Amino acid sequence: MLSKRLKYLRKLRKFSQEELAKKVNTTKSTISNYENEYSTPSNEVLKDLADALNTTADYLLGRSEHYRLTEKEDIEANQRVKELMKLLEGKPDDERARLEERILDYAKGLTDADKD
């Protein structure tokens, strides 16, 4: 899990292995070893990688499904989604569509704010 997510976020952030290595004070070959599952980072390096990639250690370790949320925040977000879906149950189609659109617009605004 760590290797795939590390590589995914590195590419998402448009870092080369060498650039990421410099950010965490290590070598390109060390980053390559992490991404190819030849070794795993220490807790301190894991923290530094999470900071450099603007994510959480929980995401890198597979404890959260969203790269900006801790495991606890991810569980809470899933619960909120379930609550929202329950609120929409039984609403007329036109009202449900309007509410869904407003929720999506709000969520998109939050996601766009994360990019800043």
C-alpha cells in the first residue's frame, strides 16, 4: 500500500524521485526502494514524506482512503455521507436533484480550497 500511494502522490505533486528525496533529506535510490517495496521508511521519514507530499501518514499506510484525511476523519466523513444519503431518501426527484447539486457544489468548493 505504502509503495503505491507514495508513488501516486509523488507523481500527483509532479516531483521526481530526486526532488522528493531532497525534501526529506534522503537519496533518490532510497525513494525508489520505498516505491518498489525493497524497504520501508522509518517513522520519522514517514512523517517527513507525508509532510512533503501534503498528506497524512494514515493515507500512506492505507488507514485512510483520502489523502488529506486521517483514519478518524475518513470514518467521520463516511458517516456524514451516509447521513446525507438518508436525508435524501424519500424526497421527490426534483428536490433530491437540487439538494444533490448543492451538496456537490459545496464539496467541490472544499476540494478546490485544498488545492491552494
